[in-house]
Amino acid sequence: MHERIEWIDVAKALGIIAVVVGHILPSGLTTQLIYWWHMPMFFIIGGFFLKPINRRQIGHFIKRRIQPQLATYFAVGLLLVLLSRAVHQTDWSATIQQLASLLIGGRTLTGYTTTMWFINVYVLTLLMVVTIISTIQKRRWRLIIAVAGLLLGCTYDKVSVWFQGTQTLPWDADIVLLTTFFTLIGYEWFHHPHIKPLTNVLPLLGAAGVTTGAVILKLSGQLPFSLSLKSHLIETGGWPSALILLTVPLTSCLIVFWVAKWCSMTALKPLLTIMGRHSLSIMLFHKALFDLCSQLNLNALPLQIIIGLIIPIGLSWLRRKLGHFTQPIRLPQSAPL
């Protein structure tokens, strides 16, 4: 189990590096390839650590898994809104609108808080998946529900509900069908006693073949696949959306997991493990740090990427040093994925 946790931390590090790079590079082929897998991977990993609960455990589950997420969301969200106001000298009406966006969440979150949609959807997905695995005993029925949810989630673009000029449901609830699929896949894979794709060459070869084929088709313009979970953007250029989502993100993630397992046996492991354990902090703060770099004319992309990855780790270290003074702002040492 210890070895598994190490490569999972490394996988989270690779994922958060992809998130940071994807947000700093201009939109194009590289960012589109990154978006194929980085957020699906975090939800897949989220399924690794779930387990069924009974009625007597509901209170404990909410206290241990849901309340810390909500505390982090609102405390860090408030901090980022106030920081944005201080940096950009916005008026209080704009600040109040940003605070209202924290309540609505989802695609209304912009600027410093834009990445906080992840906590919105993660909380809703946790509730959905734990309900499914706690009430449905048969694995095949859980998988049928996962695939059915994915198929349903591909049948619409965005819901016709508007908040603050943005087409969204509160907390991006319209994409929970998609994230539930990825999280259930993670749960079933990690808890299946006989499925060990990282130690079996055939699944890896199959995943490599599918992923390589998809990349080749993408480069040749035959597969214009673009994916953005936050925006519920699924562009496949005529290919069946469900078929693409059932294959490309999963095979891509399997390749990344294999790379993570290999990296966990190299000298890169200590640095990547630290990044993986602080992946949530990096996700929440890197957009604000990018803006601060721009304000200070620190425009070199490599420098911004390094700052976006390293400073949040320092903030978590500072939180530990300050102890009880910052306990309400829960910056987990290991992202709850």
C-alpha cells in the first residue's frame, strides 16, 4: 500500500504541473492535449480513497470529508477575493459580486477564484459516488450507472440557467454526471482485487496504442477533440462524444499513472511527492500568483510556472508554523483526492 500511495502522490504532482502549465500557456494544441486528462485524472484518483458507508457513518463522513472541503472553499475564497480587491483596487460592488459568486460557484468563478470550481464539483461528486457505492452492491450495476450518467452528460451542452450573466447551474452541478463517471471508474479500479493494469503490459500497450492513435488523429486534424470539464465543453468534430470520453481520457490517465509509478522509483520522487501532497494548495493559489507576477513584471513563463508551483507549498508550511491562528483556512498537506 505504501508504494501505491507514493505513485499516487507523484501522479497528483504530474496532474497539478499540467494544470499550472495549461493555465499559463496560450490556448492551442498543447493545452488541448493537457485538458484531455488532467482534471479527469484528479477525479479518478478521488475514487481511489472512497468506501461505502452505512447510516450510522453518515455524520462521520460529512464531518471528515465534506466539512473540510467547505471550510477550505469559503475561507480561501474569501482570502482570494480580498486579495484581488487589494491588488486591483476594485470597488466594493465588484467585491460583493465576487463574494456572491462564491455562493453560486461553478462557471461564475473567475479571476483569482476560477479554479475553485473543482471543490464545488468534487463535493457534489463525493456525495453522489458514496451514495452509489453504499446502496448498490453489484459492481456491474454501478458501472452501468456510471456509463449511463456519462451518456446523459454528453447529450447537452450547457443548461439554460443564467447566473450573473453566466450559463451554469450552481456549483457546476451540470457536469457532475461526467465527474461521477471518472470517480466511479477510479473506485472500481483501485478496489478491484484482480485488475492491476500498472503491472500488466497488455493494458499499458492497449492504452498507449489508443492514446497515440488519438494524438496522431488530433495532429492530422481528423480528431478535433477538446475537453474542458468546468465549461462542459466536449468538442469531437462529429465523433461520438461518449465514445471519446470512454476511451481517450481513461487511456491517457493510465499512461500518466504508469509514468508516475516509474518516476516514483527515480530521484524525482521526493520533489514530486511534495508537490502531489500540496496539489490542492497549488490549484487554489496559482492563478492569483500568476496575476501578481504580471503586476510585478515577472513575465517569463518558466519563472511564473515555478512560482505557481513552489509558493503554495510555502504557504502550507507557513500555515503549519502559525498553527491555530490559521486553522480555519484548511490547506491540506495532501489534496483530498
